[in-house]
Amino acid sequence: QVRVVESGGGLVQPGGSLRLSCAASAFNFSRYDMSWHRQAPGKEREFVASITGTGDTTKYLDSVKGRFTISRDNVQNTAYLQMNSLKSEDTAVYFCKAAVGSGWSRTSYWGQGTQVTVSS
């Protein structure tokens, strides 16, 4: 079992920045693809950003491209989401997911989420 713990959420004004952290208790952390997802009140959870185990490939939700950056530190077993130029529509609970394997054997582990509120 892999434990995933997010931190770094909070209240920030529009235009501000936050950095979310995601610590995973995974042996061979570099085997895990890491991703961030978010869920706003009354809406479905949506993909925000992902990074492969080696960090060589990243993907982003169109609405966050150029504002958010996903990264990872395979020594610290931690993934990050740097969020700049935050907008009110970024308000949501942000979840981190660690995934390993492929096809039918792919296994995912979710964190409990961290609240991000963008408001003046």
C-alpha cells in the first residue's frame, strides 16, 4: 500500500501563487507516474497535470497551461504543483495520484486532498 499525502493548500488572492506538495511512501518512487486532479463544489473531479516517473513528459489541462508547473523530486519521493496567476475558477480541492503499472495491472493511489481557495 502506498500512502499519498498532499499539503500546501490555502487561501490566496487572485493573481497569487501557491505550491502544492505530494509526498508518497512508495518504494521505487521513480516507477510511479504522478498527477494532480481537482474537484470544485458541484463538479466532477478533473485532471490538472501529470508527470511521468522519470519526469521527462508532462501534460496539462488547457486552462492551466502557462500558469501551473508540475515537477518531482525522486530523491525526496515528492511531486509538486506550482500554481501561478491563480484565478477564482481554480478554487477546488486538489488531489494527488500515484500510479504504477500498465493496462489491467495499473494501480492508483489517491491522497485525501488539499483545499485551494482563490478569493479576494
